[in-house]
Amino acid sequence: MIERRPLATLLSHLVLMLGVLIVAFPVYLTFVASTQSAQQIAQAHPVSLMPGTHALETYQRALFGGKNEFGSQTPAAAPMMLTSLISALIISLGKIAISLLSAFAIVYFRFPLRGLVFWMIFVTLMLPVEVRIGPTYEVVSTLGMLNTYAGLTVPLIASATATFLFRQFFLTVPDELVEAARIDGAGPLRFFKDVLLPLSSTSIAALFVIQFIYGWNQYLWPLLVTTDESMYPVVMGIKRLVAGEAYTEWNVVMATAMLAMLPPAIVVIVMQKWFVKGLVDSEK
């Protein structure tokens, strides 16, 4: 029997609506600012909440660049978004591939100090990025990987968290599947490809979403390893738009911020079903 509590239901819906408004209002304000001219934003006190009529030209400037009224060049967001997209894909797919293979080796292969190897990987979770960023930069610089996609992505590919999650899932796979695959003559890689990967599909999807957003939003590491503007990701581009000129075109900044939000939002929306299932599936 389901109890009906209208007051509790109404209260919960009001709380949810308030939460949505709190989260959505800054995004809406960013969109509104991106449709106005720089003069309108500078002169409006308070800022108007109604969309303006300069959306097309503002987003065109944000995507492809151009000169403002003072003759300064506005950086184009399109190449920076491409750099962010390539980096995010390499980081997310690389993390998943390495974590799958690491977890597979730790769970299904017998070798000396196997437990110690796993805990050595797990302990890296306790080391914040700031602790290891100096030595990592030194290695990348020595190898000549500055201003390259390899320098942007390779140091960020390893993931102890993903390795731990895949290990925990592999431990729940019944031993009967392993024995059946062995009887059928399947080797380790065949078992990995035909059995473990299909079973891990929802976990892979969930981790892909998380790691894609992580790779897309990288700022500190690209700030260190890139000096060539052609290798700047879009997050650095937004900072450059704000701090690079004495006169800030906030409409272009807001348009670039809206464009930067689109790819992660699209990934979440498209993969929402698999993302939720990968996190809450009862069989995992």
C-alpha cells in the first residue's frame, strides 16, 4: 500500500524547483548576456534579464574571432574547442582502456605481490595533483612534449579510481564464467573481449561521461604545458578573454562560456541512460 502525503509531495517538489532555479539561473544569465552588446552589459545596472538582439554576431565573434571596436583581436573559440575535444576524448578513452587492462591483470592473473601492486595504485588517490605536478612537468619538458597533445593528455591518462571500480566489478563476475570460457578454449584476451567488456559496458559508459567532463574542464595542467596559442583549450581561452585586455567584451566571454558548456552537456544528455544505469545497476 502506497501512502499519499500531498503536503510532503508538494514540499519535495518545491525544494526541487528551488534547486533547479538556483542552478539554472546563472546559466540563463550567461545566455542573456551573450545575446547583448558589450555596451548594453556595461551600461545596464542591474543586468537585463531579457535576451538581446546581438546573439548572431556575438556567437560568430566568439566562434571565429575578429576585431572589436578598439582594434583588438578576439581569439576564436572554434580551434580551442577542437583542442579541448581531442584532449577530452584521448583522456577519457585512455583512462578507460588502461584501467580495464590494469583491473583485468590484477583480478585474473596470479603474480607475486599482486595485492601490493593494487594498493600502490590505490595509494596514488591520496596524492593531490599539486604534489606531483612539478615532477610531472619536468618529465614532460625533458621528453619534449610541451605544446603537444601528448603533453596535454598522457600525464592525465592513468586513473586509480577507474582501476578500483573495474576491479571491484570484475570480482563480482561468477567463477563459472571463467571456467566455461576456459573449457571452450578461450584465452585470456578472448575472455576479456567477449565476456568482460560486454558485461562492463554500462560502467564504461558512466566512466566515459565522468572522464570526458574531467578532461574537458582541465585548466591547471594545460596552463603549464602550453605556451602556443594554437594548443590552448577553451577553458584557458575564457580566462584569456577576461584577463587579456583592459577592455573586456563580456558578451563574447559569456558566449564562449555557453559554447564551452555545450559538448559536456551533449555527452551527458546522449549518454544519460547508460550513465545512470552504470552508477546504480544493482548487479554491480
